[in-house]
Amino acid sequence: MNINEINTHLFEKVHKFQGIIEHKQKEVLKDWSFEVRHSTRKPSIIRGHIKGEIGRIDELMNLSRMMYQGGLAKIRSKNTEEDTKYEANGIFIWQASSPPPRYESRMVEDIASFDVKEFTSYHRIANRDGGANRDERLISFALSGPRDFFSPVLWTERHFRKKIETGDACFDPDLPEMMEKKGIEAIETRHFYRPLNIDICNLLNIRVSPEYVSDDGHGFEISDYYPSIIVKTNESPKERSDDEFQSLAIEIVNDILLVSSMVAGCWIDWFSWEFYSSDKHVYHVRSLERDYADEIRHDCGERGKFLEGFLAKAVQALRDRKKEKFDLSIPLGNWITARTEPPEQKFILYFLALEKLKDMYAKNNEKETEKYKYKNGGYYLWSVLEILLNRYDVEWKNLYPSDKAGSSPAFLALRNALIHSAETICDEVLYYETERTRILLTRLIVKLLGCQESDWAKTFLDAEYLSRRPMYSRKK
């Protein structure tokens, strides 16, 4: 049964509090009741309602003026000294009640409805009992995207019992070949999951595992799960404050998910995180704007073992590149987004990623690329891109028939035809040139991430196929 068809409010968290709306640093509504709802198991719209007296006309007029002025607002708890407080940013009010005549003063359920970009709740924990892990701090990220991508490593443990004359049984953990012996039968099979451990920062412990949630709908409990990344630190708050730890964890998890999205071929992101310490619990949820696939529908071999090694190596390289002012985030984003776009947009996104890599390389190696600079400050695309490909030993000629490869890839001319002319491009040619551009970009990014094609991007079989396919030829 599809749990979405049972109850639309399943796996939903509701926050109710008294608060204030601020717009352009001015208080618009004071001491009103707010209710904010969002899903706990998947990305969702974060929706809220303002509740109270419709007779408070002056404030409702302020609300109407704020909506007319446009822009996003902010909501915060009225009393920031309490153990629990709330903050909502990026408030867009899309529906509000019209103020009645002044002589009316009646109660209504909803004054206005709004959507929220980010919502955070803070809870102070007092008098928690001590223990071995009382100083441990962790932050857990709830992930969107294909739930089968981070499939944990599974192993099976089988338990056996030996029949004896008294009719009693004793457990024997010996190997399954014992079943061949008379008087022994299997009684139980257990499945165990080992979380994926990602060794990136020696200050943090990072692992990926399923997080289970449950809810009570129509008198029976149902459960579901989402993949999560849990980041722990044993550093004390004096060594690294809570805010510094949260910022570092978010930064590293964003990098992990960017590289993971490339491997999966679709976007994976976090939609909420929870921070725990001995005296504090912070819950943060955000509204994501893009669509996410539920499954990837293809395999990467022994994914658990592969991901642990590949992600650790690639994410560290990604972070090192950023320090060198060679940020791969935009090219990677283009590569991931292009996978779900129509052919022409797909080609343009791949090409823009190559151009971005070319520009960053040229800027970081000005002595080497100065002679290929335009008068307006730009750089000749192929001149610099060829240097970059040679620098990282990235092959492109085997994507084309050996007798037609030429001195530069044909997709360079195809780009000019698509953007600067009204030429109609054959669908077949566009498809194959797009695939050639994708493979070249993949090879380059994998090398820039400190890995080899054999680590993941097995593109030579694709290249052998493409070398026999049609290629773009500029019309005369």
C-alpha cells in the first residue's frame, strides 16, 4: 500500500508558538499564534498559518501593506529567553483574510497562510544525566533523492540448533555446513546492516545509515525510512563551538552529496538536520525547490565498498580544489542537472561546464595561458581546454572515428551552430555529440577529483561505441 494514499498528514511535524513577524527590520505583527507544518521523512513544502483575532485591524492592515510591498519576511518566537524558541526565514504570505469593519471583533481559525524557506527550532536541555558520551556532539542529516543509492552493506548471520534426546535445543553458531550432519537444523536467519563510513576529516566521524521514522495513522502504526548522514565530533565546545561544528559538518556534507549526486546521476541533497549535545537540541528543516528521484535504477557494482573509497578520495580532492580557487561545484552542478534535461539543453549544460573549467584553469595559470587571451579578457576555448586536457591526461580523440577526429572535437563547432545560427541539427547527431561531450567532461572531472576512470567513470566502452557513430560536420 502506498503510504501517501493513507493519510496526507502522516509523518508530519507540527510546531505551535507565539511569535512576531518582521519585514525589512520592522515588526509587522506582534504576539500572534503561529503553526508550522512539514514532513519528517521527505522534502516537502513548509507551510504555516497565522491564527488569532481578525478584529486586530491595525496589525492586519500592516500585514496587507507588507504583502503589497513584496519581499520575504521573518518569524521569531516572542520570548527568546525560554527553553524552546523558533525561527522561520524566507516567509512568503500567499493568502490573508480581509479585515472586517472596526466594530467586528471575532475569532477565526486562520488569519493568513504562508510558505517557509527555512525553519529552525531550538531546545535547551537542562539537568541531563551524565555518562560516557555526555560531551559527544552530533548532527544528523535527512537526505532526499534515491533511497537505494546509499544502500548499507548487508550481511547474513544464520543460527542453528542441535536436536537432543530430551527435546531441548541448544544454539550452535558453527558454519552452515553443519546442516549436512544429522540432527541439526537451521532455525533463524538474521540480516545485519553496516553503515557506510566516509573518512574525510580526522576531526569528524562520518557515516551513512538508514533512519527509521514511524507514525500512527487510523489506529495502526506504519514506518518508513530515509537515508541519513551522521557526523560526530569528540572535540570539546572550547576547541570548536557548536556553531563552528555545525558549519563544518554542513560544508562537508554538501561536498559529499555533490560528489554522490554525480555518481548517482541525479541530485541528492539534505532537507533537514538535527543537532544534539548534552544541553541542546536544534532542528532545522528547509524547503527544496528541485525534484528528486526515488531510485537510481542502476547499480555501481559493490556500491558500499566502492562509495567508502571513492567518496573519501573525491571529496577531499574537491575541498583541496576549492582552496586552490578551482571550485568544481558549478561544473558538477551542470553535469548533474543535464542528465534530466532535453537533448539541446543537456548539450549546452555539459558545454558550459567545460567552459567554466577552462576559465578557472586559465585564471589560475595566467603565465601559461596569457597568449590565448582575448582583448576583452576572455580566453580561446579550445586552446586552453586542450592544455587542461593534456595536463590531466584526458583522451578525447577515441570518441570519434579515427580517420575523422581532426585537430579539435566536433562538438565545438556544434556549440557555435546551436547558439549563433539557425541551423537545424539532426537529432541523431545532436545525441551522439552530447554523449561525447558528457564523456569528455566526466573524464576530466574524475581526474580533477583525484581519481582514475577505473575508480568509477568506465567510459572506454562507451567511447568504442561512439567511435562508430555519426559526428557533426559543419555545413558549407
